[in-house]
Amino acid sequence: MPMDWVSKPLIHGNNYYVLGFKEEDFVIFNVTFNRIFVKIPCGGGHRSWDCVMNDKFVKFVYIQKKQVHVVEVPVDVMFVPPILTGIHTKEIYCMKVLPTPLKTISVLLSGGEDCTLHVSYVNHETSESEINLKNIQILDGHLSSIRCMSILELTINENSSKHLVFSGGGRAQLKIWEVAVKTNKDGFSKEDVSCKDLLSHMLHGPDKERNKIRIGKELMYNADPETRLMDISSMKNPEDGDSILVFVACSDGYLRAFRYDINLNELKLIHEFSYKNRCILKVHSFVYETKVFIITLATDGQLNFWIFEMSNNTVQIQQIATNERDSVKLHESGINSFDMKCLNSSVYLLSTGGDDNCLNLLTFTIKLKENVPSVQIVSSWHTASTHYAQITGIKMLDDGKLYSVGADQKLVVHKYSCDKSKVQVEFLEEHTLSIPDIQGITFCESQKYVLHLHLTITMKTHILIAAIYCFRSITNLFCIFGKGFQLLKN
């Protein structure tokens, strides 16, 4: 609630209101439109007051300095519905799609500079002019901006789905949420989505524990700058089905591994190591033949492969040689975005975009010889002529198209193919976007079935023959986010 002191709820007609105080103002908050409708300066909530509402006006009575004050606000002036429901008040840094059994509804989670996590949805059955993000719930709890997010599927079936959401950003804070979505045959509504705040973890503890350090009788202060969580990758522990492995890329150059116990709701730091005193921007984890592999991308433009091993409560993260070298130089500076696809059992396709305007695609293979892993770069392709500024978002689709966005407010489409692991890329088109300071791109896919009735009349018998054909229509919807968001339909 956007208030410091919640006093009482109020129902009028079909709308639900919450009355309260924020600093020196009396506030009426409309839950339906998720906005503040009235602010009346009164000196705060430490006073006698009352509020009534009817179809014509809202009357607020309060005592201040031994005097009774009456304020009337006309309903026509106050209850003006918004033209468009707002999402974030500041810049959006991350946006993910929540996998659900719903075919025509896409549920999205987004976080940004306003320190809130928004749960929204898009209805693909509406017309193109009516497609828009509609807010479901706003989750508070982050002390600073939300920089990254990871979604892990717990259960999914025809009736419901349940996911864990890991969000992090400033103040080295990592939060864990549980989001559940139910399937309603009568249609989708906001009540079908429920969110729960499970846990909040700060790397260096709260302010009282972090800032003050006692050495004997002397009180010292910690002058280290705040660490920011840059990216999160989560996966189920291959050796323990009741625990989750969470890998976090941090701005202080450390890659940290956490273990989250689902039953006990406990998060524990199990390993950390420093990478060349460079900020790690992106991290990704995956399983190959029961072994956990990690990919890190940092501000030095290097691609690094690691293997994660845990046995008898002993955790090790060791670097894997790539083409008989420790790392692969992909960019001249920071790598802001990436996407990866598995082509077959041992061949992977990786695309990256960075501050140097360069777009990279490469294929690599993983081999385990005598239980010793190795990575071999098979083929690569790059270009620096499609974008005029840093590339901030990349998405590869199964139809062989690569979409990239950047700070130059351009959406560039390439066609890629892999023949015998050799990468071939062809430029297709580009579009100009309308939002500034673009941070990334996400993709939503919807499926719906369309019935077509085909009627024929034979010339000889004049018999009417009817046939019904059912086609599956797949719609691609892209959401580009930054200082605002833009929806593009393919």
C-alpha cells in the first residue's frame, strides 16, 4: 500500500478502497485501479477523524489544533478512470514469462528501478488494438532496484502451475517468491494468480550487522561499497530433488552458489570465488550427462565455462578449458545479453551482444573423456554493423530467427541456420522502436484453434456438403522493455 498508516477498508459500489495516512496527508487508495484518488493535508493520523462516501461526494472530517475541519470532494472530480493502467513508475530492468498451462494468456513478471516486482498478463484473444499488459499484483520487499530474475518450475499440469521466482539487485539482496496460477474454465481473472513472499536474504546481513563491526572495545564501520546482484540462474539439484541450486553473478567479481531447501525454506551460501576482479554480468547453468555446467560473461568480454561438483558437503567450481585455453574472447568490453539453445545431445548454440555493438553467434560441443570435461568451439560468426549502440537484448526462436535490440532503439531480425554445426546468418529486416534506454526483450507464444466451415454443392445431385477444418494458430508477441515497454506482434 502506498501509505505509512493503514486505517480501515471501505466498500462503495463495485469498488474497494483503503483509507489511511502517508506522512501528513489523508489518503484514499482505490484497489480496483491501483492508484491514489485523494490526498488531503491534515497533519497526520494522530487525531480524531471520520470519512463517509456517497454517490455525490466524499466528506472527510478531522480535528486539528482544537478545531473541526470538514473537507468535501465531488465524486465527479475524484473518480476519473485512468486512460491506461500504469505498470512501473521508473525504468524496467528485467522481464520474464511465467510458464503456465494457459494457451491464450501470458503471465509476465517484471522488476526495475522502483524496487517493485509486478505480475502482469497479456490476453492474446483480444484484437490487436486492445493488446496490452494488465497488472495483476505488485510485490514489495526489495530495498533497492531489481536487476535480475530467474523462474524455476515446481509443478505444472492442466489445472494449475507453481513456480519459484528468484529476484535480486541492489543492496546485495536476494528474494524468493512463490507464484501459483490456476486454470479457470470460465476465463482468466486476477484471482487465479496467487503470490507468496517466502524469503529475503542479504549477502552482508542487515544494516545493523553490516555497517558496524566491533574489534575488541572499539567500534569500526564497514566502508565497502554495496554489492549488486547482476544475474541469477536457478536449477533443481540433480542429486537432491528437495533442493534448488542458485548461481548469482555479482558486481564485486564473485560468482556465488546458494542452496535453497524447499521444505525448510532455508537459503545457504555454499561456495563463492572471485573472477579476475571483474564484474560478472551474466550467468547460466545447465545439466549435461548429470553434471552441472556454468557459463559466465563479464565486463572483460570473456566467455568462461565452469563445472560445479558437490559431494559430501564439499563444493568445487572448476574452470573448463575451451579450445585448450582458459577463456574465449568474444567482445572488446562488457557482454550485456545472451541466449542459448541446445541443437542436439552435445552441440549448443550461443548468441551474445555487448557494449561494442557486436553480435556474436557460436556453436560449441561438450565432451567428457575419462570424466574430464572439455569444451570445443566449432564455428562462430559476428558482426558490428547492424546496431549503432550497445546491444542489450537477444532472443533466438525455433523458427531460425534471431531478434536483437539495443540502445539505438532498433529491433534487428536475422535468419540463422546450423549445417553440420557451422553457423550461417543472414540479415532480414530492422524496425525502429519507440521507447528509450532499452534493457531487453522477452517473448510470449500463444496457441489458439480456429474453425473454418467449408460448404460445397455438387452439380449433379445438388447435395450440400459441409466440412469443418480446425487449424492451430500460433502468435508470437515480443515485449521490449526499458523506460516503458512496447508490444510487437509477429
